[in-house]
Amino acid sequence: MSQLLLFPDPRPLVERLGAAFFRQAPEGAGVYLMRDATDRVLYVGKAKSIRRRLAAYRVANPDRLPHRHLRLLQNVARIELHECPDESAALGKETELLRELQPPFNRAGTWPGPRRFVAWRGTADHLELAVSTVVEPGWAFYGPMGAGALHVRALLARLCWRALHPDRGLAGMPEGWSSGRLGDVTAIPGQHVPAPQMQELPTRLAAVFDGDAEPLAAWVLTRTAAQTHPFEIANLGADLEALREFAQRLSPPAPEAGHAVEPGWGIANSQ
């Protein structure tokens, strides 16, 4: 038997902004800024669907929400909405606003993290992937990036592992890899892969950072063509989609003399 409520849960934002505000919010991706009565930004959030995300703020149940969350809702006077083309664009906009505004109710993302590089190198029998704040000689690298470098390295590691070991798949990856525990350097053996393919692999990776995911994606699909397990196929498709989306966001580096260097890829040397 469900428990009847003697008193309805508080709805401070519905009372303040009106039910129509929540019904008419955009359904697409975007960011939202919660402001107080002085127009100070208290909180910045992003959403795949602004309307669905804002729906979570309509009820302020004191028994279910953290005290910090309740204090936020009590102080919000208006919510500013910004639509974005997709969730990736919304994430970038959120990151920009967090660093610029440093809202008091945001705990993560308000300070820039360390500058990181994704680095890779290959031989005739293995591939190495790394994330580092300093690139060692002999490594190809892309950057600098923020924490996203860790996610990009993990994505590349999963795809390259499946291509180099199609008979083992995700289930056969070393322990911890599926959750991103890759260590400082991730070494992927490829002793049973033809040497020319291993030697071309660093070039395929470089193409991704030039904005073209297809050389790597096509090779991975060819190597995994015999895979039939639905779980493996679904996860491979999701990772390839993420790879293509990442590559589409990149453009060739074109730094100008006297200006800060934008993210780009190159090969570190000892000079």
C-alpha cells in the first residue's frame, strides 16, 4: 500500500517561475544558469534535454534531497536557458561557463585541471598509448587537453584492443581497462597482426587528431567483422560513434607567431 502524503512536497521553483516555464522549456540539449535575486549565477548545469532536466527541480523534498540542493532551490530567482546543437556542444559551453563564473553551488569543473597530452607510439608488435603532462621524445602526441585526454585514451585503447584481439573482445581486455584504469602507459600487444598493419596504426591514430576518424574506424571494422555477439557489436558501434564525434570537433592546428598554441598533434623529439 502506498503511503499518502499529509502535506504536498514543497515546489519553490514552480511557485516562483510558474508551471508553464517547465512545460515550455526546450526539449533539446543545452545549458542552464540558476540566478539569485541579485542576478548572481548560483549554479550552471548542462542537459541532453533541458526540459527533462529541469523537471527534476520542480519538487524539493526535504527528506530526499541534500541540504546543499535545498539551499540552492530556495535561493533561485530565475533560470536562464541556452540551447546548443547537441550534448557535446552543451558540455563545452558548460565547461566554459564554469571556469568563467565559478558558481558557488558547483563543486566540479570550476577550476581548470592540468594540461594533458594524449601520446602514442608503435612498433611491429605492439602499440603504446599514454596520457602525460610532458611528452617524451619519440612519442606522437595531441594536446594540450584537460581531463578529456583520459577519456580519449580509454576510447582509443578499447578500439585498438578489439582490432588487435578480435577473438577476445571487450571481455578479454586486461582487468581494469573497461573502467578506465589504464596506468601511465597502456601497452597493447599485436604479435599476431601483420607487421605492415601495426606500422600503419600510428598513422591511423594521427588521422583521428587531424579530424578524420575513418582510417582507424574502417580498419577496426575490418578486423572485427567476424564478431557476432550482440554485446560486443553494440559497444563497438557506440565507441565508433564517439570516435567520429570526437574527430569532427577537431580542426588542423594553425598557431600564429606570438600567440598561444592551440591544441594540435606532432611528434616529440630530443632537441
